[in-house]
Amino acid sequence: MPVLPIVRLGHPALRTPAQPLPPALLARPEVQGLIDSMVETMRDAHGVGLAAPQVGEELQIFVYQAAGPPEIPLRVVVNPLVTPQAREVAYDWEGCLSIPALRGPVPRHPRVRVHGLDRAGHPLDYAGLGFDARTVPPEPQPLNGVVFLDRMRDFKTLAYFDEWEQYLVGRSPEDLDDTAVG
């Protein structure tokens, strides 16, 4: 399957709420081909998740996978409903394939419940915990016109990837204050 171009911040697909995919259309070759291409695109970009709007398709489809640790098997979620299973939030560093080279701390719920359909149209209902919960787009973000920058509480810790790696890796976002970034 071909690797698709990933649209960047500024492309209207990233700010437009995606449309549900009618389950009857899931078996169509063009939809299955889109899903395959999304998986290949995510892997080629060394990402852990990709939503259809990130490749210019305004459909409620996202894929994610992580080699680990912790390992997360490939998941395809269509028409997702993601609900928090905890009131508390945890901050951790995030980036986005559509906003290349930037990282920032984002609050997420450490436990979520995911409902939707798999690529065959079978119902999904599972709990995401820890990194799995962080990898699942909340709201789901890119499917509702939201990017990780919109969820950041403070831009003082927003960093380019190289500077993040040099100065911030291993540092908890909660431990940084406005004087501790350097």
C-alpha cells in the first residue's frame, strides 16, 4: 500500500470535525486500502498513531501501534467513542505527525474506555491503560479538529524535538516550572 502524505497544521482537514463512516462502507476496497495505507504511513513516519484527517481524509478512522515498551498491538478504530475512566489526569510529553518536530506536555486520563468498530465492522469495547490510554486520541482529538497544542496548559515547555531530547527528556512535565526549562 502506498505511503500517504501527512498534512500539516494549517490544512483544513485537521480543524474540521471528521464524519462517521457508515458501517456498510467498511468492506469497500477503497476504505480497506485507506486503512492499509494509513498503517504504512504511520510506520514509515515512525509514529504511534495516525487519524484519517492527518492524511486529508475527513473520516472517523484512526490507527495506532507501539513497538514498546510497552508494546501496543496494531489497532484500527472506526467511529470511536473514547470516555475517561478516571477523574485525574497525568501530564506527559507528546508530539504529532502533523506538527513535526514539536513536543509539549499534555494532560490525559490514565484510563479510557474505547468503543467503536474494527476494520471488519465488529464492535470494539476495551480499556486503554497508561501509554495505551495516552496513544488513543482523546475526544478523539484529530477526529474533532483538535491538535495536541490545543490541549497544552502552558506553552513555556513547548520545544522542538532536538531541544526536547537535549534538555527535557527524562524530566517530568510536572517538575518543570517557568525557570527550569533550560
